[in-house]
Amino acid sequence: MILAGFTMDQFTFGSVLTACGSLLALGEGKQIHAYVIRTDHRDNVLVGSALVDMYSKCKSIKSGETVFERMTQKNVVSWTAMLVGYGQNGFSEEAVKIFFEMQRNGFEPDDFTLGSVISSGANLASLEEGAQFHCQALVSGLISFITVSNALVTLYGKCGSMEDSYQLFIEMNTRGIKQD
């Protein structure tokens, strides 16, 4: 693409970095990162978020953290990329911590963010935190999203609270199961 005279923009970088993460192509991702720096796209929030995601998927969480910490602009997508990266790499406590830090910095979670942090909380098997996330899901209205309600059902189950898990499952508007 570059050899053909085309320039890369934030969307191209985002797509290429997503592909690198999906393919676990860390070497190629690092090369793209170097090109991002050379072409002065490092302060772009979309590119930064894609870099965090790529490094996290390639199991290079420290590199993802470094990119995240150096980002001059962040949005809910970049915060979520770091949170999910922690969760995918087995750092559930860090995922929960960054969720609260995100909120302290004035960013409200969307359904994907909340569902992801609930999943990390489920890995910690913390019923108290789970109840807090459940409350936040109810207050914010995000409980109606299947990503959030499924994560809560799983969390309650992993915490040994089968009654709460079952009750929430029964109350769900959509269960993600097709009935013929």
C-alpha cells in the first residue's frame, strides 16, 4: 500500500493493527507501531486504542500499558481496550481497578465496558463487587444489554450464588437462545 503511494490514516492503522492482534502478529504490529510514530499518528485516540488492543491480544500487556499511559487523549474505547486487555491476560484485579479509574476520570461505561469488567469480577469471584456492578447496571439501564446480563449471571454462578444467577436469568428480556 505504501509502496503504491497511498498514505495511511487513522482508520487504516486501526484496521491493520486489529488484524495484527487477531493474527497474534506481534512483530508486524511493532513495525506498524514504529510507522505510527514516524508518521506522527501517536496522539490519535483511535490509533492508540488499536495499539493497546493489538499488544494485549499478542500477550504483550506491558507494551499495551505503556501505550495507554502515554496517550494524551483517551475515550471510553481506549479505557475499554486496556480493561479488556487486562482481563484477557489474567489480570482481573487490574481490570477492575482501571474501570474505577476510568469513572474517576469522567468516562461512563457502555454495555461492552460494563460486561467486560463484570466478567473480570467474576474471575475474582467477588460477590460484593458483583453486587455493586449489578447495581450500576440497573441504575445506568445497561442491564437490558445481553452482554451485561449474561456477565452478571456468570458472575453470580462463579460466586456460588445460584439463586441470584437463576433469578437474573429468568428476569432477562433476551436470553440469546432461539426458541423454535
